Amino acid sequence: MAAFLLGRLASRLVLAVLAASLAYALAAAALDPRAGFEGRAPRPPEAVVDARLTALNLNDRTPLADRYLVWAEGVVHGDFGHTSDGEAVNAELWRRLGVSFRLLFLGAVLGSVLGVLLGAYAAVRRGRTADRLISLGSYLLLAVPVFVLAVLLQIAASRANRAMGVQAFVWVGEATPGASDGVIGGLADRARHLLLPTVTIALTQLGLYCRYQRAMMLDVLHADFVRTARAKGLRRRSALLRHGLRVALTPVTTYFVYAFGLLLLGGIHTEKIFGWHGAGEWLVDSVARGDVNVVAAIVCVAVCGVVLAGLISDVLQGVLDPRVRAAE
Amino acid sequence: MTRSRRAVAGLVLLALVFALVFAGPVVSPWSWDGTDFAAFRAGPSAEHWLGTTESGRDVFAVTLRGARTSLLIGLAVAVISTGIAAAVGTVAGYAGGRLDRTLMWGVDLLIVLPPFLVVVLLAPRLDGGAPLLVPLLAAFMWMITARMVRALSASLRDREYVLAARFLGVGAPRVIVRHVLPQLASLLVVDASLNVSVAIVAESGLSYLGLGVRPPDVSLGTLIADGHGAAAASPWPFGFAAGLLVLIVLAVSLLGDGLRDVLDPTSGGAR
């Protein structure tokens, strides 16, 4: 198991380094930070713009390879350089990643766990009413993009607010600005703001996992090892839970990486619609501003996230599937 | 086809959407880019069937135009990305050896680099709008299919009929086209149809952020973005666009899954 994981870790690290370099090259080649400086009024002299861009390692007249080397040296030392306003990328990056994490984490966990359970349940009840309802629901959920689902939830919440005559639901930003009712009140306020985005994220992830888990579970329902487990005297429920679900989960773990990518993507829209100032919003704004270092930093973090998700799926696979451990 | 009610349902829904999108503009009294300066954000009326937008465009006409753009982009992206996947996958699987390893390594690299982020990054450069958006989206959607195609092609390589063709002196490209690809047809058809919905969602997601289709062109994504601020007060601009988008995605995925049930007896989603 350890050797298997080390091998995977090494090859994934190489991939991550290459992907990060490619990300920087793409960002540096595609974005145009010079336009932001030249667009200022009064227009600064060219020599000043050049000097400023060079100081920030953003000058498109420096060869790409040289800019890359400067950037890579910084990243190796844990420094993602400066934004086009001259601020350090690092501090803002960690703050924004924190915001995104608080936004996405709960919804992702809830959605994936509930999705797996519902999918497995639907498979076991195949063809019955419960299965039909769950399948129909997951089809609908998969067809509704995040940016439609979020708006629908907001409309429903505002209707509910009006019907009840109190602001039960709030959804703009991470917390009410200026409100200070101590620690407890602050936490409650944050929880209220988290409710709608969490439901949004959870529902989208739920649809994905539910569909996939149902298909995988159907494949193992009639497998020999489930029958053997029944034959040796296990009840249907425990045979399915201990042998069926476990085996059916294995392919879902490889799917985890894909779902994680979709989560990052859904995060950009969710942040924008619910007014959270997270990394996704920063990415879109920075692309518009031509802020190469910020874009490269965020894509780097996303690459690391995907690689990490891959590693987690390797570990889960090793834990769940004895054949992987034996195959070394 | 009768074996899959799902595929039939998807096909019927899709046919209805197509009919609406291509016949609607003919019967509508308004063109999609016309502005009615007498009616801004009006409700449905005899003149404007579904009301007007904030800028005085006819909701019915402009939304159908947006749906047309999204549909065409989705179809084109799906065909191209499945085509790339078929080409790379069969070549890697059939050739094996170093070429296989190199190609699959490239695929791994592109999987690690989050596709949507890269598209976001490159999108502002594409001021041309829709025509350039298609290859960009396609370039980042083919990798997972290519892996599946490669695995299947590698298993086909040692089949008797493929070996027979090879020993008769048939060149590799011809063997791939005549003997390997036909075996993968059902997988590719299913994949392409599912990719249509992925591509449409990706396109509208980008356009929603202002990075895909740009004004004066419209797509479902730009319409949803424009309409959502006022969605509570005037629901039609947002509702019609969002409803069409959901309907299209639903129809295409029903069709894709249904086709998989029909064409691929081993798949699990079917039974």
C-alpha cells in the first residue's frame, strides 16, 4: 500500500509541477497587464509603465522564459509575487481561499454523502416508487446549472421572507456588515448566511453522486460475492451494506476527482451570486484586469487541489478495494 | 428504440425545442435584435408574447436566438471533442508502446489542469465570440473519453479480425478506421450526446460570467445573467431562458442515457 501510494504521489507531483508551469505560461501569454497601466488617465510615460511592469515581473517585453524563471523561483520559496497594484498575492490568496473553503466545504460533504446514500438506496429499491422519485430528482438536479439553481433558491427565499413577514433567510455576503452581537450572535449570523449557498452546492453535488452511485450499485446487487454473503447467513441489509456498497463505492472514488473539478467551477458562480469575495471571484476579476500573477496563483492552487483529490481517491481506493493493495 | 422510453422522451423533447428555436423566429412579430422603445421590462402582451427585457428587447425572440446560439455551440463542441477523443484514443490504444505512453501522459496533464479555469483564462483573448469559443471548449473536454477509447482500442488490437487485417498488410490508419472505430461507434455516439449537455452548460456558465458569448450576440448564459437581477419582479426574461436551458440539458441527457441503454447492454445505468 505504501509503495503504491508513493509511486502515485511521485508521478502526480511531476504532473502538478508541469501543469502549474503550463498555467503560468498560458496566463502570461494570454493576459495583457500593460493595458491596465496604459489605460490610466493621465496616461503615464512609457518608460514609467515599463519600469513598473518590470518591477512586478509583468513586463511583456521581457522574454516569457525569463519571467517564468523569476516566477518559479518565487513559488519555490512560497511566494506568488505581486498583483498589478503592487500588493503581495500571498496574503490575499490565503484570505480568499479561506472564504471559498467556508463556502464550499459543508455543501460538498453533505452533497456527496447524501448523494451516495440516496443513490445506493434507489438501486436497492429499483423500479419502486422511491427509486423513480430519486432518479427523477437527480435527473432534474443535473439539468439545472448552479447559476439557475442559486437564483431560484434566492427567489424562493425572498418569497418565504415576505410570506412570513420576517427576514428569516439572508443570502448576501458572508455576514451582516456592522452587526456585532458577540461571538454567539456572530456565528448564528454566519450560519444564516451560509444556509442558501450550502443548499445550492449540496444539491448539485448530490445529483452527480446519486446518479453515479445508483448505476454502480446496480452492477453489484446481483454479484456473486453478495450472494455468497447472503448464503453464509448475512441479512440482506448487512450483505448489501458491508459487501455491496463497499465494492460499489470504489469506482465512485475515481469519480471524486471529476466531481471536485465541478465543485471548483460551481464555486465561481456560487461566490458571484451570493456575493462572497472568494478565490473564484478574484480569478474572474483578475482575468478581466490582466493580473497574471494572481491568475497563475489561483490556477496553481486549483492544480494542487485536483492532484490532492486524486491522491485522496487513491487512498480511498486502497482502503476499499483489497485488489489494489494486492496488485503491487 | 422502444426498449428505452428515456431515449424516446429525450428525442421528443429535443425535437420540440428545435422546432421552437427554428420556427419561433418565423412566427414572432419581433426580431431578436429589435428594440421597442415604448416598452421596457413590460409584462406579456399580445404584441410581446413574453414581455420585454430591461433594454426593450422582445423576450420571446431574443431568448430563442440565445437558445439557438447555445444549441449550435453545444453540438459543434460535442462533435469536435468526441472526434479528438476518438482520434487520440484509437491511435494510442492501437499503436501501444512509446506513442501510447506519451499521448496518455499528455492526457493526464490536461486532466490535472482544470479545464474551466484555463478556458476562463483564455476567453478574454477571443473577442471574436462564438466561433472561437467552440474549439476552446472542445479542446478541454475530450480527455476522459480519450482514456476510455484508448482502453477499448487496446483490447481490440489483439482480436483475430484486426490481426488478420494487419497481417494482410493493411496500414495502421486503415485498420483503425475500418476495424477499430466501428467497434467503438456506440460509445462515441453516447459520449457525443452527453457532451452536448456538458458543452451547453459550460458555454452558458462562461457567458454568464461575461467571458463567453459577448454582446451584441446573445446566448442563454448572457440572458440568464441579464435577467436574474430582476427575476423576482419580472420573471419572464430569466424564467424563459433558464427554463429552456434546463429543458435542453434534460432532453440531451435523457437521450444520451437512453441511447446507452439501447446500444451498450453492459452498462449499469440502464436496468
